[in-house]
Amino acid sequence: MFSKSRINEPGPKQAEAEKPKAPEAGVTKPSTDFTPSTPKGKAQASVLSSDLTVVGNLRTTGDIQVEGTVEGDIRAHLLTVGESATIRGEIVADDIVVNGRVIGRVRGLKVRLTSTARVEGDIIHKTIAIESGAHFEGSVQRQEDPLAQGRTAAPAPAAAPAPAPTPKPDAL
């Protein structure tokens, strides 16, 4: 239908000859337009290079690859800790691959410690894989939803103190 409007403009005789060419050109151009938008929808992983030191927390819904040093907490979808990386803080992600050093708690749905990993801290996971040669000091705990731990812990203490004062004035 898009080609009919183009066909009617040049003339009926040329339109019949160009019918096969016009739809191909029309289809090719929109597919080229849509191709760049697909990579924009799924962003590439953010890479923190080996000569970079970050002091502070990092938070993203995307992927992070750390090759340098981070002194703070990291929350991401996929976190890859490079062999030369050092993270001092809690890391929380759906998928975590540790090749370097982590000093702090690790919480993830899928946690993988490779043979070059050095982890000092507790690991809370749904599934875990620890390769031969990995160094780990801490405890390992399996939970069905390890990511929800931080979210549910904050509201629970706030809700608990509220009912406690209510019975005390009634008892007096």
C-alpha cells in the first residue's frame, strides 16, 4: 500500500515496472532504521577499566564489568568482576561472575566464583558454582530469593516497632 502512493505519482506505466523494486527499497530502509534501535534497547555492559578507582556506590539495571577498584556497594543485572579488580562493599546482582577480589557480602541469583576468585565475605545465592582454585572465606547460604532480602529487611523493622508501642499504652 505504501508503494501505491509512490506509484501513482510518477505515472501508471512506470508504476507497473517499479512495483517489485519499490517494496524492496521500502522494506530495506525501515529494517535499516530498526537495526540501530535494537542495540539501544539492550545497552552494552559498562566497563570500569583497570586504572580506574571509584569511591561510592554504583547502581544500574544493566550490566557492569569491573576491572579496576570500587570502594562501595554495587547493584546491577549482571556483574563481572575482572581478574585485576577489587571490590570493597556489598554486591547485589541477578548474575555474578567473580574472577578477582571481593571484600564484602555477595548476593545474587546465580553466583560463580572462578579459579582466580578471592572472596572475603558471606555469599547469599539461589545457585552457586565454585571452581577449583577459588579462595573463599565466609559463609554460604542458599535462599529462594536472595535479592529480596535487602528490600524486605528495611520495611520489617519499621513495621515491628509500631505495634509494640500500641499494646504498652493499653496495658498502662
